Amino acid sequence: MKKLVIAVTAGFCCFLISCNNTAETKGSSTDSVAEKNRMACRDIYEGIKTGDASKFGVIADDAVDHEGQNGKPVTGGDNIKKMLADMHNHFKDINFDIITDAANSDYVFTLVHFTATTSDTTQGAPAGTKIDMHGIDVSKFKDGKAVEHWGYDDRNEMMEMMKMMGPQGGMNN
């Protein structure tokens, strides 16, 4: 009886180890997809910073950016690419300091520190307004393309900037 328990236990351990090795093999493929997606998001930040729209090729034709200007979603890859490229025209000294990011095969989460100076009023603040805020960007990928984006900003930092902009709060409606 004792030999049977040892044999069954050993067999079960071998089964668990083989399952674990299979997961690791599958995980490495998933890890490379996640890494590609993570680097694609970093390229998008670089494209916004430099105005290089060629960095936006990873955005799907049917993508949705849930954080469009004035909080309205922007639909369609071409519209999103145009919006992102246009940001470079309305800010100077743009910088994205990526604090950390994490990814799996479907999503990339990026904690970013954004600084810039507005060069005109189109972004809802007077020209010359210093922007200094933290946020989290969440990008969803499907078949190697960014299909959705959500952005979450630090509310306290946003409120402080609005106070500095005066009674209108600098927001366009």
C-alpha cells in the first residue's frame, strides 16, 4: 500500500511538472507578443513627442480612443493618428517619462509622467501653461494592432492645474 501511495504521488508530481513546463513554453510566445505591444506603446509616445506620425502604424483602422479631446471618444485609426500627430503642434517641450509599464498579450498598462508647455489655447489652457501630471494609459491590442485606448489622469494634479488657470479652469466645452 505504501509503495502504491508513493508511486501515485510521484506520478502526480510528474504530471504537475509537465503541465508547468508546457505553460512556460506557451508563456514565452505570449511574452514576446506582450513585449512587442509594450514597445509599440512606447513608439506611440515617441511619435507624439517628435511629431513623427510613422510611429502610429500599429493603430488599427477601426480603433477607438476613449480619451479623445474634451473627453469625447475618437473612432477610426486615421482620426486617432491625426489627433496624436496634432498634439505635437499644440505643445512644446513635450516629454513622456515612462515610470513603469506592464503587458500581456492583450493589454499594455503604462504609468507615465507627462510634462509640456501649451503653445496655444486649443488644448483648453492658455498658451504658456505648464503641464505636469501623471497618468495611466491602458491600450488594448488584437492581432498586433492597438484597438482601444483609455487614459486616467491624477485628479489632484488636474485640479491644481485648473486652479492655476483661473476662474474658467481652462477647459473648453
